[in-house]
Amino acid sequence: MFKYYLPVISPASGSILSVKNTNNILHIVIFLDFFDDHTQYAPITSTIVNKFYKPGSRLPAFLNCAAKNEKMITMFNNFYTGSVAITQIAGTIFRRISSFVNIGNLIDSGEPFGKILFGSRVDVHLFSNNFLLSDEIQAGKHICGGQTILGYFVITLPT
């Protein structure tokens, strides 16, 4: 057997608020303050398999209850790794979420796919039991969208 490690790139620049793993779903919450780049980047080379917009509240993005805010959820799927869902959540003042992709689009890892205006949050959901989280990914750490490696999907291929 041959093991291949596929990097998963951070979709956003900001501070990590939390990292939780429940039932093989890794949930990473990233808060983007006023000075962070508010562009979001594809975490893996994949196909956009689902995307939907949901109106919502106007709560501060750094609070847990901000999950009720206006949001855009984009689902990325890679044949070898499975799915990654990125949720763009608007903050209190500016409520603008842009998406540059459509269902069926192919996108490369690190390619811009959307933008949120100021004071917002990005949630990452990795659906996999074969994901290896990078040691540096922990609450309080500042990361760079399109550059920081969150971790690796471990793919086992026959030789």
C-alpha cells in the first residue's frame, strides 16, 4: 500500500476560535477581523457539489451564536478524500457574501471562491476519518487563507 498526503489549505485568513472533532467531522472556526483578507480560497482541488445561501441574524461573528447569521455554504468534493464544507458567515455591520463559483465548477486548491465583507467568520467542516490535523492548528493561532496548511487527507492507494 502507498500512502499519499493531500494538503488541505486554509480557506480564510484570521484567528482560529475553535477546533473540534465530533463523529469524524472536524469543525474549525476562523474569525476574520477588520484587517484580515476577506477572500476565501478553495481548501482542496475539487468539484463544487452544492452551494446554498441562508438569510439570518446580525450577531457579532466571533460569538458561537453567530452560526444563526446570514451565511453561504459551499460543498467541495474530491473523489479521493470526500467532502469539505465551507460556511461563510456575515458579521454585524456589513452583510455581504459573494460567491465566485457555481455547482459543477472544478476548482484548484488555493483558488479564490468567495468573499465576505468585514468582521466575519468562516467555518470549515471536514467529513473524514482519514484527516491528519497539523499540530499548529489550535485556538488563538492566526492563519493565512490560501497558504496555511490545516492538515492532510491521508489517502491509501494500492501499489
